[in-house]
Amino acid sequence: MLEEIAKERKLRESLNPSLSWSHELGDRQWEYYKSLVKDAKLQFPPSFSVTLLNRVYDKTKERRSQNARAYKNDMIFISEGEPKSFRYVESPDPTN
């Protein structure tokens, strides 16, 4: 177990973020979150979709790069049915 912790710490330090900034792992963060769940011997709820979360994150990241002021007020609607999907509604730019 200590060896795994040391390996994880070394990986995170090699990526150069602060150890508390897991979002700085970029695309690697999804595997990191999955490994945390696995290591803790937990399971995602049946309705949870890492793929959907990843798509929402990517859309939000794209929108943030387009308009850093407005993206914070955007709305995301996640379907209750299967397969899971989402609708992203962009808010108007508050400076206009």
C-alpha cells in the first residue's frame, strides 16, 4: 500500500501541480477518480456515468475558454432516462 501511495505521489509531482489540485491532471483525472473509487472499494451509483461527467466537463472547459465571464451562469440539464445525456444552455455575456 505504501508503495502505491509513493507511486501516485511521484506521478502527481511529475505533472507539476500542487498535490491538492487533482483537476490539474487534465484528461488523466478521470482514471485517477476511478482508481480512488476502486482503491476505496466503493462503487459508483448505477445512475452515475463517468463518460457523461467527462463530456460535461469538456463542454464547460470549452465554454470557459470562449467566455470566462458567462460560463459560470450557464445551465446544464442531465436527463433522467437511459442512456444519460445532457443539454448545455449558454447564458448571455453579462458585459453586454
